[in-house]
Amino acid sequence: MNTVNSSSGDSAFPELGPETVLNLVEESLGVPCTNLCRQLSSYINRVFELMTVDNRGIVVKFYRPGRWSQEALQDEQDFLLELDTQEIPVVPPLLLKNGETLGGYQNLFFSVFPHCGGRSSDEFSEDQWMEIGRLLGRSHAVGAVHAAKDRVRMTPDRLTSDQISFILESGVIGYPELALRFAALCRELLDEITPLFRDIKISRIHGDCHFSNIIYRPGESFFLIDFDDMAMGPPVQDLWMLLPGKPEDYLLEIDLFLEGYETFHHFDRRSFALIEPLRAMRFLHYIAWLTYQYKADGAAPIVAGFASREYWEGEIADLSDQLDRIREGTGNITLY
């Protein structure tokens, strides 16, 4: 989440009926489509499945207004195109008639992608852990070539600090004593984890690399999909979200991953110490995202009871437990 202070007016979607979507895509691609216009599930954006008259499946994504700048969206597009050029299995955007990959409509930007079906898995075999390592090693090698121009920097003193400020300034914590506890706890957390990120190199990464964003196509390799949260961050971010549980319980899987990864790119083993801090940052990222949705749309449909006293008491307890885990060094691992 890049823009955490957008107003509700800036983030409201204009009407996107089937006629509007089909006309925009046909005009942008210069290719006629059938009448198929099926809206797909997406928490943030508006996504539609279409079909061209020559039976090619395509997907058009309309990005939520105010969330990303045009430059940030172009960072995502450029990264995908660079990965595709290196024959890394991703789904790059299609070129529009004007030679660009981003189209515009009112206050929206949109992109069109080829439809890429597949299934995700919540458990990898030993061979697949090595394959995932190779996939991410190749991707991170490309990501390290140059920096993104306008993507978030996934460090506590930048991204997380901004998100904490947004949560507190939004007024969404409607209980003064809980707001004070939350603020104090976040200050402690930032003081604890910020030094750990010093001297750790950051580069372009997927940023949201969980099981649902890696799909398998029979007879082909794994594909990395949905680069919506691409960031400048430590590469270990794209590993820990794939682990089914605590990292110390999955040393074999990590070792297999690294065997594949380091075939193509160096992995800084010091960054294992960032896994639990990154998990805490993920907690705060999600709270900030819910706050953004709540302020923009007037509701947070994904979490029942969001902004209630019970919700904040639970979040404070979870963050406190995570801070204790970080201070105890729980989760730190050593591999050779």
C-alpha cells in the first residue's frame, strides 16, 4: 500500500459497467471482443475477464484510484516486462495500440493481461522448494539490476513508520487509552527492529509472495503472479511468507530453497534475522490497509468488528507478543 492518506473522493471507482469495460479494451487493444465480461474477485482493484473474437482470454485490471502513482504503476509494468524478457514465468501486460502498457479512463489507470489459468498449492515437495528457490533467485537477480522509481521501501523507518502515523492520525482508534497503548507499543517496535535493517541491501521484489500468488500449470513451471504490491525490500520478504509456520521448524525447506536460489543469485543469510520483524510489519501493513479501506469506503468488509474495542485489544496483544518474540530472538536461524 503506497498512498495511505488518500481521501474517499480520490479512491472512489467510477462506474465500470460491461459496455464501458468492453469499449475501453477494444479501443485500447484495437481488437474486437465477445460479449463476455465477467468480474473477478479483487479486494483492491476492479478486475474483469474478457474474450477476444479469436478466442484469446484476457484480463483487464483497473487500479484503485489514489493508491499508486502513475510512476509506481509503471514500475510494476516494467519489472514484469524485464522478467518476461529473461524468460522468467510471469504474466506481463499486453502492449496497447499506442505502444504503452498503461491505459487511462477518467481518474483510473488500467492494464490488460493475457489470461493465465493455473492452481495454487499450500504445500511444496522437496523438488518444488528447489524450483521455487530458482524462480525467486532469477527474479531477484533481475530486480537487483536497478531500483524502482516510485515504489515503497520496505523498511521500518520508511513504510512502517508512515503506516503507523496514518493509523493514528486517521482517528480510527476511537478509544483514547487504546490509542496511547498502540502508539507506545509501535514506538517500542520501531526502536527494536529499525537497527536490524541497517546494511541489508534492498532491491525490487514481489513483496506479497504467498502461496496464492504462485500458480502451477500442468506441464509447465511455477508462475509468479500479481505484482500489485511490488516493493523495494529485502529479498527474504519473498521467502518467509511461503513458510507454513515458524522458520525454525522448516530448516530443510529453507535449505532446499537456498540451494535453488543461489544457483542464480546471492542470498544474504544475515537477513534471516528480519523474518520476525517483517512479520510484525505485515501486521501493521494489514491494519493500515483496513484503515484505508474503512476511511475510503466507510466499511471494512473483510474483518468483522474492525475498529471495535475488542479488535484493538486483540491487535495490541498480538503485536506485544510479536515484539516479545523479536526481543527473545525467537525464529532466528543459522544455515551454512
